[in-house]
Amino acid sequence: MLKAAISGYYGFKNFGDEAILSVLVKHLKDMDVDITVFSSDPSYTASVYKVNSINRFDIKNVINTIKNIDILISGGGSLLQDVTSLKSIIYYSFIIALGILFNKKVLIFAQGIGPVNNKFARFIVKNLLKSCAFVSVRDEKSFKLLESWGIDAKLVCDPIYSLDISKSALGGAVGVQLREFKTVNYNLLYKIAMLIANKFNDRKIEIFSLQESQDLALCKKFDSLLHSLNPDIKTEIVTDDIISRISGLEYLIGMRFHAILVALKAGVKTCAINYDIKVEKLAADANIPIISMDAGENMENIYFQLKNLNRDDLLRFANSKTFDWADFDLFFGFSK
């Protein structure tokens, strides 16, 4: 039995990263791989995914684990970037370096690479990736960056396209999914709240927090703003069972990439909030409306576009994307 360790932003209960982990773990279990996940909350990770899990900051245990595995998988997500913090890229680079040092097969799994602004960090990341056995990235920008560094990488779609999402009966609810971000501002929140208060005042409004440490306070703020505009509007802040709750919506106005992606896979009429280039690209590819962070768009037009989306078109788009496991499986000799 092959032994693999997975390193990523796991245990922090971030919906997107946890969803990626669920896809990866399921695939590895299908291949009968023994799995250990480095997590900030090992008991949570072990319980949810039925895998071995150790504290990602227990360096002695991390080192011993890497010594005794065959494969180290780094990803998915955007791990190798220094926009969030320099500490983050140092940590993930250190884990990759340990894998290389102990002569393990190191796989970079469907990551978004960069930006890497610090020159020393860029030097380290570039040379580490050149020593990895297999590198896959989830977007064109990362692919071109690695190409400019002379690194051979495989371009894949986001692993969440592999999620099997059952199509729920439409409940008529409207979802709003927000995350704390530096460009979030009152005008944006007010315009979205006004759109909902004017056009969806007869619907239940479900406000989604996909990572409580980052999203919950903003969701509560938006909930208060909605009630200030319409005291009778029915709202609920949703923190659990995210996939099934999103898939049961009729409409979603969403900010996080993976919330939008799940909605599209369920055929939910969706409007994106453009806080990041990956969201902008997804909205363009899926041909759905998008609201900029300054909310300069005509909201009547946004509503018209949203209301007139075709559910079958959304499902057709989502189903046209398939995560390619072939090279991943072939590289490690996996066969079903």
C-alpha cells in the first residue's frame, strides 16, 4: 500500500480548501492509498475524512511522517504566494523541501501559483518546483508563470469540478455569499442589499459564511443592513451543510470562487462579485452577470441578466469541465 501525506490549508474549516481535500482524499482512497493529512485541527480532519492526521505545526511529527511516506502532495489551493503573508509561503516551501530532502516523490496538486513578490521567496519556490516529480496548476496565469520559470507543468481545471453534486429541488431561496476582503466596502454591500430588498423581498434570504473566522462578522453586518431596509425580510445565516444548501437555492449572489462553482454545478442562477481575477474569469466562462467591487453597474440590468439565466445552460457549462486525473494516476502507477 502506497503511503501519501497531504499538505495544504486544511483544518481551518475554509469551505473551498476542505472541498478540495474531500475530492483528493476520495480519489486516493479509491486507489487504496494510506493517507495522512497535515492539519491545523487534526481531530476534526481525521473525523471528517477518516484519514490519519497530524498537527501541521508539530514539525518533529511532520518530519517523521515525511520520512515514512512514498508521496508528498502539496495542494490544492493557492499555497505558494506571498500576498497573504510571507510566513505562509515559507511554511509550504519548507514542507516541499523536506519531501525533496528525503527523496520522496513530491506532487504539486492543482495549485494557483503566485504572486511571489519577494525575490528570495521567488528563488526558493522556483528551484523547489524544478525538483518536484509532478506539477499541476489550476489556472492559465499560474501555468504561464511556471512556463516563464522553465518549469514543465500540467494545466488542469479546479478539482471541485469533480464533486458529485445532486441537483436539489428549487426551494425559491436567494443566497448571498460574502467574504471579508480589503476591497469590500459599504457601497457594495448597500447596492446588493437594495437589489435584494427591492427584487426578492418575498423570498427567504440565506446568507452564507464559508469560513467563520473570515466571513461570519461580515455576514451578520449584511444581515443587519438588509433588515434596516426591510424589517420583515426573512433571513438565515448559514454556516453548515454548505453544498446541499447552495444547491437548493434558486439564485445566488456569490463572492468566493468555490461557492459560485458549486452553484453552477447545481444549475443555480448565479451572479458573481468580482473580488479576484479567478472569479472574473469564471463568470466570463460561464456567461453569468458580475458585480464589481465599486458596484458601479446598473442593478436593474444585473437583475435582468440574473433572472434570465437558463438553468440548463449553467449545468451544461459545469458539466463540460472535467478534472483530468489521468497523468496523476499514471505518474504513480495507479489503476482502477
